[in-house]
Amino acid sequence: MNRCLLKLFCFFSLILFRIDVNAADVDTVSTYSKSMRKEIKAVIITPEHYSTNKRYPVVYLLHGYSGNYSDWIIKVPEIKQWADVYNFIIVCADGNKGSWYFDSPVDTASKYETYVSTELVNWVDQHYSTIKKRSGRAITGLSMGGHGALYLASKHPNTFGAAGSMSGGVDIRPFPDNWNIKDVMGNYADHAGNWEKNTVINMTGLLKQASLYLIIDCGVSDFFNKVNGALHEKLLEQNIKHDFISRPGEHNWEYWNNAIAYQLLFMSRFFNESQP
């Protein structure tokens, strides 16, 4: 075995050893949304040897339509291991079953943009030892949460410095009758402006201004593959730097179990490059 191969073998052996022996802590917490006047749960994963004497970067992880805050830790418990490997905090937020992470213009009781991007972030910063600036925060998610992550990061560039999407519904307009989007945007026929203004593919100007680290991932057999490809092409046309992954896979947990490893590696690199 030559020296380069030996170094590579040792590197991956070290990662696998850390995954086997480390044990992140998982807390289910209750947070309060002033804007919606209710308690909302979240899962917060802290790495082994978490200490209040050190400040940690945070990855906010969003679930998809019909899911909740517990989806990620139940379906992909390996995220605990990645919190250990990269030594950051992971926050699994709740976006209700179909909020699409909007502050709804038609339902004043649904304000999940405000909750996730402001209220939850502030709560986490108050209760955990975090890096309280954009260079210490990233956000990603799957499906509805993929749209939500890019949407929230583009609108709140002072809060998040990196954003990702896995199988994201990055253009909601082709799906006017799906996934209860019309409950939070109004039906397309009567409220087209809401849809046009709040679909990620029409927000690339904000993405460019935000100077975000971006990673977008969607399977070739996913029903969102076409809209993700269109977003990728638009980002290229506007010279917006991003990583784009399209590989065999469908809209399912088998795909996301694999995708999250790439997303968290990307976020770790962002944190490492952004910290002094």
C-alpha cells in the first residue's frame, strides 16, 4: 500500500471509529412561538463532549410535507453520528404538516417563516452554546423542507450563511393542487401573485445577493427532478455559485439517508472555511 492510500485508509478508519464510539445527545424540547401563540417541539442533537465553554455551529434540518420535527431522528438516526464527526449541533425544526415554511398571506395563524428563521433560532441561541452569526448557521431539508431551506436562507441572509435542498419542491407553480400549498398560498387562479413571489426559482436574485454557500440534490427519478434541473440552469445563467447533484434515486427515505451525508459534509466545510 503506497503512502497516499495508507493516509486515505487511516482517515476513513478514524471516521468510522468515531462513528462507532461516539454518542451524541438527543433532546426533544418545547419552544414558544410568539407569532403563533403556541408551543412547538424540536429535536436538538448535541455532539459528544458538548461543553458550554465552547461555541458550536448549528445546522437546521427541515422535514417534508406531512412530517414533523421527529422525522429525521426516527428515519435517519445516523445524523447523531454526523453531529459527532463534525462537532456541530443539529436542530430538527417543526414546520407543521404543510406550512411550506411560509408566513402565509391567506392564513394569519401560519407563520413558520418567522418561527424557524427568527423565533427558533433565537431560542436555540439562548439555550445552547452556539456561534451566534451567519457563519455559524446553515439550513437544509427534504422536499417541502428543501424549498423551505432555500426560501428562508434567501430571505434571511443575515441569519444563515449556507443552505441546502434534498429533493426540494423548488418551484411550487407546477403543482397548484398538491400537498395543500393552496391552503397557505391561496388557490393559484385567484392568488397567482402569492405563488410567483414565493417560489424559490423566482427568488434567485435574493440568493445571489445573499452570497450563500448552496448545495442542491435531487434524484433523477424524482418528480421534482425537472424543477431542480431548471433551478440549476438558472443559477448557472446568473453565475450563482452552487453544488448540484443529480444521481439515481427517487423521492424516498432511501435517497435522503444517502443525501444527508453529502449535505452535512458540505455544511461542515462551510463552517470550517467561515470561522476565523
